[in-house]
Amino acid sequence: MASALKVTWLWWKNYWIERHTPITTTYDGIWLRTKSHDRIILGLTDQAKADIGDITSISYPTKTTELHAGDTLIEITSNETVTTFKVPVGGTVSKFNDELVQYPEKIGQNKLADNWIVELKGD
């Protein structure tokens, strides 16, 4: 019983830390959050969202794509233009935010913690 309680406590602790860790690193409209020593979460900053306007679609790299610093991370289409964002660090795409894939307009409505775009497995 004690081990189940410990596992539950550790899960909630990690979940809380992940959701409340301040984002301190931004690069050209992309924020980064280190989830563990080899996993990095990338998202779109509030300023970049405001500059783009109403988002109609997001083009993602495919899963397991290996990206190098400076490669195209995403292309965002708005009513006015297409904006390209570069990846600030290298890694392999391991996960997408499925909600934003299906409903890209939600990126402007969600809290910053819910606006992550991709998760990379660091090199």
C-alpha cells in the first residue's frame, strides 16, 4: 500500500512541477521547457500568437523526424500569411499536441501550458 501511495504522490508531484515550471527560455517566438534531461517541450509564445493573428492551420514535421537547430519546426497559416518557425535545439520529434493538430485555432485560446506544440527527444 505504501508503494502505491508513493507512486501516486510522485506522479502528482511531477505533474504539478511540469504544469507550473516557469518558461524562461524563448527563441524567435518559440518557448522551451525541459521535461527531463533528454525531453524538451516546445510551444508558441504569446507574442508570436499575437503577431500572427487568427491561426487557420499548422504544418508539423512527421513523428520520428530528426531536427537540427535552425531546421523548420512548424509553418503556421493565418488569414494573412504563412509564418515559419525554426527549432532552436536538435532532437527527434516524439510527440505532438493532438488537440492543436485537430483544432489549430485553439492555440490562441489555451493557457500557455496547454499550447505546447511538439516534444523532442534531445540528442
